[in-house]
Amino acid sequence: MILCSISSCSYGKDSLEKQTKQAYELFKNDQYDKCIELCDDVLKINKSFYQAHINKGKCLFMLKKYEQALDTYNNAIKIKPDSYEAYGAKGSVLYKLGKSKEALIEYDLAIKINPNYSKAYGAKGYIFQTLQMYQEALKEYEKEIKISPRSIDAYINKSAVLGKLERHQDALDNYNIALKYNPNDKYALYGKAVTLGKLGKQKEAGKIYTQLWDDKTIAEYKKEMEQERKKTKSSSTSPPNYTAKTK
């Protein structure tokens, strides 16, 4: 891929937009440092170029430079105060910084701007889940599912909460919905097996364990699942990080 540098391009809006798109392609290809460098080039010419701040923030997040990402998203919000994406991204950064209450505020701001932003409900649900506020978490996951009825992670997270509430049959039903959309989702299969065990259906659970593990131990399998989730930048064990590689 040939990148257009500031020194060789005009400084017009079209040129900056082109470079911002190139930066996004670098982000999608996990070239975070190069993406940040290109975003900085754009911002040297126009520090109010919103999308450059967003792309830079995404890269900083993936590099676990959370304080810098927070500053970058704050800059984006100053430029575009009605950006639900920026508020959602800021919420994810605050969560990573251990500031769950502040993160909830940002997710609420994102929802206020866009009530159909399903990821924000899912993120709120996860935070409530970690705080053991299961009824509140359940409500948020149900809101997420209402907006995005094919969200596999939403069904998996909802099932986990239902399990905590000892509603194992309801949990099983939701794992089955997730598996309807992706029969090979290992988190859903594992959760279904655990839930079947709690319902006393050991033979059915055993079949799934055999399908999943072969000769692997539980610890090895959980590690493998987490590695696969990281590859896709998606996880049902943390709030959405708003770096999903889609526009």
C-alpha cells in the first residue's frame, strides 16, 4: 500500500480525508504505530480533523496507552460534541483505567445521543455484571438484544447473568439462541455445557465437552478461546472497546 505523506500532498480537505482513510486501513491491519504517525501528520495540518482523532484513539487503545487514548477522545468530543462513538470509546478507556462509574456516565451520554447504539447497552451490562448488580446487567443486555437481535455476545453475556441468578433454563435458552447464529461459537458451547451440567443433564454436557476439548484440559481450552477472541478484537468478557474494524 502506498501512503500519501503530508510533504507530497496538497493540504486540502480531500487530501486529509484520503490520509485518514489510509490510517484506518493501517489500523485494520494492526499497524497501530504507523496509523498514529499518519494521524499525527494530518493533525499537524488540521488539529480539528475529527476522524484523525478517532483513528488515533483506537490505535492507542489497542496499544494499551489508555491515558493518551483518553486525551485523544476528549479532543474528538470537543470537535464533535454530538459524537456517540467518541463517548462510547471514552467509556471503554475509562473502564480500562478502573473508573467504572465514570465509564457508565460516558455510555449514558452515548445513548442519549443515539438511543439505538446497542454496544453502549452491552458495555453497561458488563460493568453492572462485574459489580454483581445482576438485575441491572440483565436489563441492559435485554436492551442490547432488542436493538441488535443477532448479537451473539449479548446472548452469551445475558446467559452468564441468568446463571448467576440461578435461572439455568433461561440461560440455556439464550445460549441456544447464540448458537443458532453461530453453531461453532466456543464461548456459547462451553457455557451451554456448564449450564446443562447444572440442570443435571450430564450426558448432553459431556457430548459438548468432548466436541470442544478432545484431550485438552479446561485451563488450556479457556486460554485458547481467549486468544481467538483477541484476534477478532471482540470479547464477551469485557465491554465493547469501540475499536471494531468496521466503519
